[in-house]
Amino acid sequence: MIEKFLKEEQDPKAVEKIFQRLKDLLAVDEELLYIAVQKKPLVNLLPDCVALTNKRILFFSPANFGLSIKCDDFVWKDIDNVYNQEEIIGAVFTIKTTNGAELGVDYLPKIQARKLYQYAKERTEAEREARRLRDLEAKRAESGAVQFDGARVVQPPIAPVLQSQPAVAPIASQSEPKPDELTQKLKKLKMLFDNSLITQEEYNQKKKELLDSL
């Protein structure tokens, strides 16, 4: 079953060791895509390895003089970019995470480093697009937009509710306005004259006094 991970001259013993370790690490729906093995010049007894799955990238390096294996893994959504730098002897494959951390493996055979970079670049580009879409959705949610089957519907802003002010009843007049005193006096004076209670001369004199008081 490991034959498909030996097509680019990977060290069979290193691949088998990593493959056995991955059996305990992979989730049920996680698929192993590629394994690259470091090839150091002169002595290559304990090579580092890089494994790619559809969910993450794993770096394996020997520890305790080869008695154990250290594993660093990163899910694809946490990887910002990947790099492949070819040198005179082999290539250096490096990842950079979204929080700025970097991790890499040197002395990878160039053909393995290229395959590693190809797979990893595809995954990071897919995650970058997914991250961009998530950011757009978050911005739409903040601005009050709702997404229905690809159509963007913008909710109208909610108008502020204005509390109705109670109608102010007109202030009732405390008392009816007083009739014009002059008019009343003139009417009373005319009544006295009509009933022959005063003379014409007295009527004219009193009337003149009232009008002069204006």
C-alpha cells in the first residue's frame, strides 16, 4: 500500500516508518496524499519527512537519537503560504502560518520538493479562497446583508420608533372675558333715558363723559 509513495525515489524504510505512524494520527475521513523524504549528502540515516493529507501537513523529525519521532502538524486553514527553493543539492520546502511562524525541511530531492509544493500550493490556494469567502460573509452579516441561494438581499435599516407625545389639551379659560364696561354703561344709561328716569340733557352729558374717558 505504500508503493504509491515511493515513485520519486523516497527511502522505503523512512516511508514505511512514517506510514505506520500516520495510521494512528489520521482521522476517519482524512486521506494521505504525499510523503517526501529528506536525502542528506553523505549520511542519511535519520531523514526528516513531510506528509500531506487533505486536512493538514505534518513534519516528522527523529528525536532521542532516532528512538522516537517528533511530529509537528498544521491544518490547511492555518497555513498562509508555501515555498520551494531549489539549491545545488536538493531543495528547501517551507511553510508560513497565518500567525507568522515558519517551518521547513532542507535537502529534499528536487522532484519530491516540486510534488510537495504542487500539492501544498493547491491546498493553500483553496483555503485562501475559502477564507476570503468567510470574510465576505462576515462583512455581509455585519452590514445587515443576508445571503439566499447566491443572491444578496440587503435588509433595509430599521427606522427608529418615535414615541408619540400625548396631545396637550388646551388650557381652559379660568373665566369668561369680562364684557366691555363702557358698552354696559352706555346700555344702562340708554335704559335710564328710555324709562324717563333721566332727562335728555342728563343723558347727553353722561354719555359725553363716558366717551371722553376713552
